Amino acid sequence: MHRNTIRTVFGFLRSVLQRRLPILRTRSAGVEQIYNYRKIPGVYSTSGQPNEAQLQQIVHSGFDQIINLAPNSVLENAVVNEAEILQQLGARYTHLPIDFTNPTDADFDRFVALVRDAPADRLWVHCAANMRVSTFTYRYRRDVLGEDEAQARADLQAIWEPTGPWKPFLRRDADTGSPPAS
């Protein structure tokens, strides 16, 4: 297994424990400290699941649109009332739950529509561990923005090396439904 995938999985498990055991929680100094934070210049910022205080930090840092790709479940370390928290803070929240065992091109199409409607410097996209998001971001950058594939892949692999159902999803071209031209 790829070392960044292992780091991401263990980091996710640590974040689950921190949410369940308040004594393990640490205060973060800024949005950059949110689990698996990545800024994709000119696109948006991403992370794993922020906690309640971090959601406030995100909004206070100028992000007013948040997209969550993780299902609302205990296994996903979800903030069950995330929509209400963000609404009270004046942020727009969109929940697009992606089944980790079955990411689809239809999911990706909905994601693209959401991202296209949002200003890049004010959009935050997260899921449980930034695995879903990093893969969707890779495809978005490659297929929609036409960015350099090597740079998009490097940012993806900084989080994980997709496995299982994510490998064929990664190879799909959003416009044709077929593998991208090499």
C-alpha cells in the first residue's frame, strides 16, 4: 500500500478518536491545520472532515461555500449538524454524499456543476479523509480544466494512491465516459 495512503488512513483514524475523546483534541492555529488540508491554487481548498470549531475557522477565513462529499455517518466521522452550523455562520453548504465503494460518473458530473458555480477563492471541499475529494479534484483538473496531468496526479498522491473502485473511476474521462487519451 502506498505510504501516503497509509498516512491518510491512520490520520483519519486519529481524527475519529480525537472527536470521540475530547482529551485528545488539539486546537488548530488555522485552516492549514485541518486534517489533510490542501490548497489547489486557482481551484479551491480541500481537507478531511473538519470539526465544529474548524468549520467556524473555514468561514471566518473567507470561505463561504462548502461542499461535503462524505456520507453523514459515524463511520465517516461526520459532523451531523454541519449544514445547520454553516447556515448559522452564513455559508452555503452542499452535501453530495459519494459512496466510497462506488464512485460514479454521474457523481462526478454533479460535482463539476457545483464547482463551476462557485468562486475558487471562497470554495472549500471536504470529505472524511480527503480521499474522495482528492480523486474528484484530480479528474476535475485533468478533464475539465485541462491542467497538467503530472501536477494534478502529484497532488492526488500526496493524499493517497487510489485503489479498488477508485482506479477505474480515476481513468474515466468525464466528457466521453471512456479512458482519457494518453
